[in-house]
Amino acid sequence: MNTVFVDVDTQLDFLYPAGALYVPGAERIVPAVARLNRYAASNGIPVVSTTDAHFEDDPEFAVWPHHCVAGALGQRKAEATLLARRAVVPNRPGDLAISGAQQIVIEKQTVDVFAAPNLARVLDRLAAGRYVVYGVVTEVCVLYAVRGLAKLGKPVTVVTDAIEAFNRPQGRQALEEACSLGAKLSSVAEICGG
């Protein structure tokens, strides 16, 4: 079965204490995300990496603090999570130049990656039968990704030791909702072996 790994928002502004919207403890998942991404690359599994790429005046800043402004340092993905052959898909309609990419970076401007204009086209082209999801934030962008993927009717697995929540109780509720949508929970060791 064709699998796609989905690396959600592993960006500097979220992962590290100096980030504009730091998720406490998120730096601990960077090695897990790096391992998953490298495992995918070495096994011919495409990685779809979502990234916030906000404008200075994005409506989201009425709800969340200023973060991940396109081109700013904090908007970058953590270096350890990047694969050698990657393509960036901007958050606007356009051609998909993703052939040969191990990692497809989907830029987005909202918490819901399914609002990004190119995601559906990328997923159609990859034709996955199964999705493996990890990243930040469990109860926000990770949950939106799981909801959208579950609507596709394909199996979804959430890697519980490669996610982090702002609020632990809400993170647990998000995982309960993911399971109610049919998602399975797993670990990095179960996915990658050893």
C-alpha cells in the first residue's frame, strides 16, 4: 500500500524556546521527526511537510501571536527535518513542480492545511493508500490534518512520540477525536523499526 508521511509545521517558531509561538517541550520531538523523515526517504516514501507562511497582516494573527511570517527565520523548518530533494509548493494556485522530490513542503496560511489551494492536487498525484502524521501542534494543526485525511477515507496513523501539544489535556482530547475518526496511534519505533 502506497504511504505518505505528513510532517506538520515543524518550524523554528514552534519548536524552540526562542520561537515566536513556542510549544513547550516541542524541541524534544525534533530527533523523532528527523528519524521519520529519513526513514521515509530511505524507503521511497514521500514526505508532505506543512509549513505556515503568513503575511504580516494575516487574519490568523487576531487569534494567535505573530509567527512564521514568510521569509523570516522562524518560518524555516528545523534543519534536521529537511530532506535533500525537496520542493516548495507556495500557498497560491500554480504548477506543481514536485517530480523527484522526497519532501514536498506545502505552504499554508491557516491552521487547516486543507485550505491550502494545492494540497488536494499534491495528494491526488501521490495517490496514497495510507498516511502517517506527526508534528505540532497536536490539538490544532495536527488535528486539522488528521480530520482532513480521515475524510479521504484512507487509514491514518498518528505517531504519538513525534507530536507535542500546547495543552496536554486538549492534546489527549485531540488524540481521542483522531481515534474516533478511525486513526490509529503508533510510535517512531513501531513505524521505523527498533
